[in-house]
Amino acid sequence: MPTVYDEVSKYTQISLDTMSQEDKEFFIKKYNIEFLNATSNQAICFANWQSHQEVIYEAIEIVNKKFGSSVPKTASASNFAEYVEAVKVYAVAISGRNQLKGLKGCVLSQVSPEDYQDAEKTYVAAKKIIDAYEDLGVDRSKVIIKIGVSWESMQAAKKLFNQDKIQILGTMIHSMEQAILAAEADCVAISAYVDELDYNLDPSSYKDVPLSEHYGYNLSVDIHKYYRAYDIKTVNCVAAQIGIFPTLALAGVDEMTLPPVTLTKILNTPLPADYKGPQLKQKYTPEEAGPKESYFSDKDTFYKKLNANATALKRINGARNTFLKFNSKANDLIKTVLEELKLI
């Protein structure tokens, strides 16, 4: 009997939303899945490092060599925060390097959204992650950097792609304006969040809502229509998916990055008997998609429209706060490891 996964994977590339090598190997061996990419964020990396502190050990060893005699001996040292940040950047790259094996495409690592409305800081942070990957012997062509979409961050994204040949995925997308802006900034992909991020942190709390009332699903459909109508090459990779029915209804988008819990669900859920095939078409007209818009050179209009969308703002701020919380937890974990190793 065909499953929901069987149907979705006919029309959509499947990526894995975790840095867990164990989960990746399980799905590859048991279900013979060929994942395109593996994605991460601050929450995913923190979970990986909790289970695999050897990632942090390796990062510490690398950073200690780089800092040399400047390695801080106490947490009160003036350069301790800089040191912890360097360890964290290398730990991100080590987790990604470890997850690359068995993938057809790339690993994705996310810039912390703390300064996502600062173009220069976003640019520098993305470069640091790529530099760490290349120090580990991973070519930048196998890495995509995730950047939360603001008008400012997309100015950095365009520079990173065109000047530095660094691939960018625009993330934390909760509005059409962000999706359009990210495409104009030459992002190779975007990720609109389908379900609320809280459900991804606690899948047991998930509650189904009718698709007609499902904000993330309807936004993802609108983006799909717009990109198809205007022949936009940026990949529409939907993310933050927990529900089975929105996932099935989005069959036909370019790519989905699915967490292990969702993959398990759809691999073991029979295709509904009344299912009549994909709802999404591969071609749409401008009349179906709405007028073409542009924001890359129009900061005021971008923020005017975005700020009028209360749901989008709530979701963007919620995602940012969640990632910053896990970023802080990662800092604390690194400090604890340093203490356990008696390095501070």
C-alpha cells in the first residue's frame, strides 16, 4: 500500500532537517531514501552537540591552535566571548561535515539571527562559517548558508553569492515580501515555515487546523504559484513541517526539509483512499499568482508591507527568539565542556 511519503517524494525533493548521523543512516538503510540536503539551525546544532560532545572537543582543539597564546584561561578573560563564538562556528562546520556523507547535495548551516537586520554583521558571520568549513576541507560548493530574511540581510546575501560564491538560503520566511526579496537577492533557495516552530520543538503539542485556515501552508502555496508564474529559479524548500496533511498537500513544491519525526509519520501513514493527486500545478499564470513585485531597492515599501502583517511579525520574532535561546544554550554548553576539561 502506498504511503504519504511515496506520494510526496514522487513530486518533491526530500531533505533531512537534522544533524543526527544516526537518524540519517537509519532512514537511508531502512527505507533506502536518497536525501538531497541536510539542514540545521541553532536548535538542531545544540541537540547534536548535547549527544556528541566530541564535536565540541574537536572544535576546541582547532580554535586553541588558532588562538595560540591568546587562549583564555578563565571565563572572565576579555576575549572569552570571542573564543566561545569561534568554537561554536567550528562546531557548526564539524557537524555539517560529518553529515555530508551519503547526501546528494549540500549541508546547510544557519547564521545566528541576532544581527539579521545588520548587513555587515550578517556578511561577516556567513563568511566565518564558510571559512570554518573550508578549514575542515569542505568545499563551499557543498555548503549553503541559511540567513534570516530582512531587507538588510538580503543585501548581504546578494554580495555573498555574487562576490564570494557562497550559496544562501533565505530562512525565517513568513511573508510573500520576504520570499520575493530573497529571490531578488539571488538566494539559491528559501524556506517558508509551514507549521509553527513551537510544534517542531514539541511535536506532541501539534494540532491540526483546516488547510483553508493554515497560514504556513497557504503562504507556501502562494510562493509556489508566484515562483512558477514568473519563472523564478530560487528553490522553494518548505520547512518546519510536523503535520501529515499539510505535507501531503504540498506535494509538488521544489523541496521539503523534514525532521525525523515527520519522516517517520509519512513513511508509516497510508495514502488516504480518497486522495486524488497533487493539488499543486507546475505552471501558473501571472493572473493566478498576482502581480510581480520588487523590494530589493525599496526598503521602505518592504517594511511597510511586512509590518502590516501581524501574523508574519509574530512568527518571525518567535523564530528569532527561539534560535537566540538555543544559541545561548550552546554558549553555556561550550563553557561547561571547557570547565569539565579543566581548560578554564
